[in-house]
Amino acid sequence: MNRAPTIPDRILDGLNPQQREAAGYSEGPLLILAGAGSGKTRTLTHRIAHLIASGRARPHEVLAVTFTNKAAREMRDRVDALLQNQGRGVWVSTFHSACARILRREIGHMGFEPGFSIYDDADQRTALRRLIKEMGLSDRSYPARSVRSQIDRFKNRGLWPADLRAQDTLDSDRLSEIYQAYQSSLRRANALDFGDLLMLTVRLFQNHPGVLDYYQRRWRFILVDEYQDTNPIQYQLLRLLSQTHQNLCVVGDEDQSIYRFREADIRNILDFEKDFPGARVVRLEQNYRSTQSILDAATAVVQNNVDRLGKRLFTEREGGDPVRFFEAADDRGEASYVVSELLRRREEGLSLKDAAIFYRIHAQSRVFEEELLKYNLPYAVIGGTRFYDRAEVKDALAYLRVLVNRNDSESLARIINRPARGIGATTVARLFEAGNQRNTSLWGGVEASLAEGLLTGAALRRVRAFHALIEELRNHIDQEPVADLLARALDRSSYLQALEEDGSVEAETRRENLRELLAAAEEFAGQNPEPFEAEDEEPRAGTLQLFLEQVTLYSSADTLDGETLALMTVHLAKGLEFRVVFMVGLEEGLFPHFASHSDPVGLEEERRICYVGMTRAQESLYLTNATLRRLHGRVQSNLPSRFLDEIPPDLTVGSTRAARGLPVGAREPPSPEPRIDWNEGQWEGDELPPLEPGSRVEHPIFGAGAITEIVGAGPAAKIRVRFERVGMKTIVLRYAQLRLL
């Protein structure tokens, strides 16, 4: 008599042999090398379910970490389905969400209050812009956007302000001062930015062994998706959590490591076996997404890289088109070709939601948008202004954030005179100054001004009325659902009334967006009726805090939906798939990007970016380029991308190059140009040219620009140059490779 399969065995049913091996692996470090479209999420979720169903782990002993909210939701839903809703208590979340939840419970150890705010990119820029002005620095030399990006990179590498002074980096002392002032302002505001969520969690674990021990014992099994995208601070976090039991399972693909600009370190996955001796390695090479011709073409490109562990993708799927090339005379011709192909495929039954256009940089989207508009084809530019980044939505959320955390200075500054209530910039500056003098926040300045008579007349009355409004609204935090509290804030603040009185079309659009926000709050409350505790799980934060946390950590990749054509950079395409993909702008200097031409490591990443884009296609892949391209206000003549040369001709069809008697992907000899010996730009001693702010210079990679600042003297001087194409750069004169124009 045959016995019915046990639940753990049933969970492994339907997996291919390699997936089954990975999902059923017992304990110890495990590296799952998962090629594009090889079912990594399926393998990961089946492994979680098998750990629980087999009795090796209870739900609350499993932590699964990924990079987007969408992926986390999908993984959580799959685990619940496999375990028939018996998986409650498994933590499946992004790195940032997991750390936010840890800190809600533990941040008192670090001197913060549990009701801390989380600053998004815009909040960070606003805070930095104000600090840079207060420090008497030039916003041209230290633009808030660039400084924010630099601080974010420091945090991704696990560097605090003091660590910068120990490094021999350009401008490290000044950056360290700004960084330190920024961190002090965050502490006064009881706020963290995205980088702090990980940085403070790592510091918490390093400085409080008892806390670390609790989470090490709690999460006996840790699983990480997209491990090739982890950066140094994420790596530190994972090593700390797994160092006692070594039950770390990571899933990734070194060929899809494309986030070096976020400090992602490909060595994390390449060195996994060295970091975790005795690790089991399982390769998932069967692809369930693309045709073999697409896989072979993509593999032909990426196999030119040196930093690889190696895999060869195959599929049992039959049919599919060969890869199509098209070279246009200019970017308009390229856009016309892409849209004409879309129209043709649409007549054959293709839905626009099943197609996408990928480009290397956002600026390329314009000509495609204009061509799509000619034919009234609906499209969405992914990575444009998100719903939660719209001004009126951020205003409404700022009211809620202040109710949770009155010390959130950036949110308070945003709403103190929005809608206009006569509290001008001069008054706000005085309130900030009052708070700074007392080493507190803007709210502390407000309370000091009322208690100590720092304001008089109309300014005093208006600030007192605003203070009373916030205190009144705070009384309802624990009494009303999020949507009701939001509606009350919009009503009592007269925000909606101001939009109604405006009467413009734009004002009505903003009112519609606020109604959509109210609907989102109602939906969230329905999905999170009460804060809950699973076994051994700490009490969750209140529903309002959870709502604010969710929308702050929301990813633009989570918004892709609807019957529209998707336009996006290849970076944003990672994790997605489409029946038909157009990869455009495959030209030297654009894709691969010009900044990688003298950087072998950067060039390998460009090749991986190309591989990622190609493997998003299920049935049809188009690769296009243009001989002439208008970009950044200039007409450029570009050679075809070297990546086209790396694809075997027997895998491709089409190209206008064949009409000129040239092989597909071959390069025409460039027209003769004067050669410049850039070694002439290496200046020493008395040979230094008369450089000064305003001097026009040229760099072999960055192009032309103007000097804005010179710090120091002689060959060791640091010069800041605002380049026309790449923005501000700081370089040491001795190694500048500049020519004076």
C-alpha cells in the first residue's frame, strides 16, 4: 500500500532536481546561484516552507530578506499558500523594513525615541540645504543633492563621520563636518534616514551583545534574495546575525550585479565560499522565461567578463524569434522604428502591458514619449514622479509624521505655513535658531518662543494657533483610524479649503490625489486591522506608524501596473519580465556608458547591465542604436556598442548596416581626429599653469568644464570642476589630466 506523501515532500513536488536540492537542504551555509528566469523566488519560498513543515524551524525563527516591497509581498504570499496559512510569524521584508522594525523596539539603546521619523531623499536634501547655508558654505560648491548622495554612499559602506577623517579622501574634512552636522540634526529631530536604519542596527548589535544574542537565537535560519546586490553595511548585518549558527542561505547571480553606484559589492557573492567555509553551492541553470536564442545572445555578452562564477542557461521552451537588430540614422528614426514595431505587434494581438522599452539613462525617454503621443499609445515612465513624491501628498503625510514625532523638523517646516497661515520664512528661521540654541528641534523652538516671549504681535498669534492645531490633532492619534485622522488633519488645517478656493485645474488634480491618499490609508487599515504579535514577536508599532513606514520605504518598482507600455532604465527593469523588450541606444559612450571606458570594473558592470536587460525578454528582443543622437543639447555621432559585436551573427536578424556591406555589429573606422596627448596634462612644480576659478579646462573622460574652487597650492592642490556632462568633480591637480582651454 502506497503511503501518501508527507507535507514536506509535497512542498518539494514540482521542483526540478537542482531546485529540490536547494529547497530541501538542511543546515549550514548555502549559496544558490540562480541564473535569470531560473525560478529563484520559487526555490526560496519552497525552502522557507520546507524548513517549517519539516519541523526544523518554527515560523518566527525564519528571517527572509529581499530588496523590494513587491518581492517581499510575493514571497510572503507564496509561503502562506504553501503552508496553508500556517506560516504566520515568518519575517519576510526588505533590509530597511526589517531594520526599522528592530529599531522600533531597540532604539532606546541608541538614545532615540521609538516614534522616530524616517527621512526620504527629499527630506534629506532639505535638511542638508539648510545646514550647508547655516555653516556658511556655498551651495554651488556643496549642492545638497550631491552631498546627500555622498553621505548615502558613506553609509552604504558603513562609514560614520569620524571614519572619513581617517581616510585620505578628497575634501574629507569638510564632508565629515557636514556629515556630522547632518547626523546631529537628525538626532535633534528624532529622525533617521534610510542609511541610518542599517547603520544603527549594526552599531546596536556591535555595542549591545545581549541584543545581538536575542536576534541570533530568534532567527535560526536567514535567507537573502539578490545577494549579489548587497553592500558592505548589509554584509556586516548578515554576518553578525548568522555568525553563531551559520544557517545563511543566499540566492543570487553574479551576472546580475548592477548596483555598484549604490556601493553593491560583487565580491560578497564571489567570495561566499571563502567567507563561509564548507558552504554548499547549487546552480539553477534551467530558465523558464526566455527562448534559447535570447539566452544564448545574453550569455555571449556576459561571458566576456572575468569576475564570474559561471553558469550556462538552458530552456526546454520551444519557438521564439531570433534577436533583432536595427540601426537608425538618428534617434528620431530609432523611436519611429520602435513604435512602428509596437503598432505591428499590437495588431497581431500583443498587449502594450506585455512590452517595454529599456534605455541606459532617463534622458533618452523624451523622443520615445513624443513618438508614442503621436499615435495616442498609453505609456508609463517608470522612475518618474511617484505618487508619494507629489507635493500635496508629501504635505498631507508631513502632518501625520508631525503628529507621531513633533521633533521631525523637516516635516514641521514643510507644514508650518502650508496652507499659508502668515508664518513667514523670517519667523521660521527664528524658530529654528531658538531650537538650535537650546540643542533641540524646530518644535522645541516653537515651544520656547511661546513660553519665553520670543515672538510678538501677529507672529506670536499665528504660531500659537499652529501649536494648538498640532496638539488638538495629536489627541486623536489613538482614537481614530489612519484615514479618519488624515481627513481631520486636512480639514482642521484648512488644506482642502485652500485647494477648493484656488479653483484651478491643478488644484482639483491635487484634491484628487489627496482623495487617493485617503483611499490608500483606508486600504492599509483594512489590511492591518490591529497591531499583532506572533509567537515570541515584539509588539508592532501603531497602525499610523506602520502606514508612514510603508509609504516612506515604498519603491517606484512597486508601482508598475495597468494596460500601459513601460518605459524605464535597465536598472529599474531588474526583477521584471515582458513578452517583448526593446533595448535602445546601444552605442559606445551611452551603453556602455562613457564613464566606464577607462574602468575595467565599470565596463564589466555595464556588460552585466546589458545582460540583465536582455534576459527580461520572454519571446522577442530588439536591440537598436542610432548613428546620430541628440542628447543634453548636443548632436553626437556614436559607434555601435561593443556588446553588439559580442553576439554571434547566427542568433540575430536585421540591421541597416548590412545594406552598406558591413557585418552586423561591426564598427566603421572613425573619421580622423586630432590626437591629444593627455600626458601633457600632468603638471609639476614650476610648470603649473595659471589656473583660477572660472578657468575653462578639458578632461579625457569628463569632457569640458569650468573650475569653481581651488583648495591648497602646488601639485597637491585640490580643484573642483563643474563639468558640462557629469557635474561637479573634485580632483588633485597632480593627477588631474586636465588641459587648459
